[in-house]
Amino acid sequence: MGKRKASFLECVKADFRAALDNDPAARGFWAPLEVALTYAGFHAILMHRITHVVHQAGIPFLPRVMSMINRFITGIEIHQAARIEPGFFIDHGMGVVIGETAEIGEDCMLFHGVTLGGTGKATGKRHPTLKSGVVVGAGAKILGAITIGKNSYVGGNSVVLEDVPDNCTVVGIPGRIVKRDGKRVMPKEHALDHNLPDPVLDRFRALENHIEELERELRGRRSDQPAEEESCSRE
């Protein structure tokens, strides 16, 4: 038997609790009131849940208008068809974009400037799926119909174009897995997109090659020194 779908009120309560639990600034007696009245991230997800209900009811045009009003007020754009589970928190939130076919699991967290977008003009499922417990850092871009595994972390300003397993940390452009199940891994073994150019990595490799050449030249000079000293002593 599948898991029971949370009701509208259960989702709102979980979102409110997520804001209190995940924001270190939300502390003290007045914290609940601050979240309810001043947190754009909470306002955005609350408005989206209402908009999503209207969208699922099959009412045309109105959900899109509500989504644009949400964007105008909060600076956060969430497509009315996006599916978001309870416990969702957007910290600060300005510039966040969540596409039409995006799916977000329970207890996920996004920072400002995050994009859950598509690539090109593909139809059908074309936006990312975030499993439960995913955290996406500020400015990160997750593009295409890919899946970010449970409890994974996407570093700020990373660009992720391929699936990420559970319990991973991804950083860079293109995104690379640098930690899995709490253990560091070699980026070359876990590159997420071998075809995307990476000028930074190319530059590091060129620097490594240059250092190796200098070391070989230095070793060669050291090996020639004894012979030169011996010839000088004979003279």
C-alpha cells in the first residue's frame, strides 16, 4: 500500500515547521510570527500550494495568474504544476525558479538563486526530481529530467546535468561528486558529465603537467652536477 498523501493543512504545517527548524535566525518567542508574516520563502510555498490545488481542479488561466502574482510578491517563481511534498523550505528565496514538471520530496531546502529548470524545448518530464532531504546551495542550477538522490547536497553555483545517487555532495561546473556516504571520492571517477567542457579542470591539468616537466628538468640538472664537480676537481 502506498504512502498516504498529506493534506493541504498538513503540508502547510510541515512547511512552517521547516522554516523554524532550518533557519538559525528564526529563534525566540517571536520567531513563529516572524515566519508567518515576513518570510518570503514560506509565503511562496503557501501560495503555491493554493495555486496547485486550483490547477489540479482543472481551472484554466487562473493558476498561471496566481503563480505570477506569487512571483511578483516574493521574487520566487514556482510553476503551478510543480509537485512539492511537505517540509519544503526556501531560505531568502529571491530568484528561485521551479519548473513545471519538477518534483520535490519531503524536507528539502533551497537557497536563493536556485533553478530547477529544463534543457531546450523537450516535452513531457523535463525538470529535475529532488528526493527527500536534498539541500541545494545558493545559485545552483539543476537542469533536465534528472534525479538528485536522498539526503544529497548540491553546492552553491554548481551546474548539475546528470543523476546524483543518494547521500552525495556535488560541486562545480559541471557538477562532480566529491563525497559519497560521508567519504571523499576522486572527482575523475565520479564526473557527472564527461562531455561538458570544464576550463577550470583543464587549466589545473595543464598546470600539473607543467609542474611535472619542471620536476623532471630539475632532477636532470641535479644528476649532472656530480659529473661537473668531478671534472672541476681534476683540473
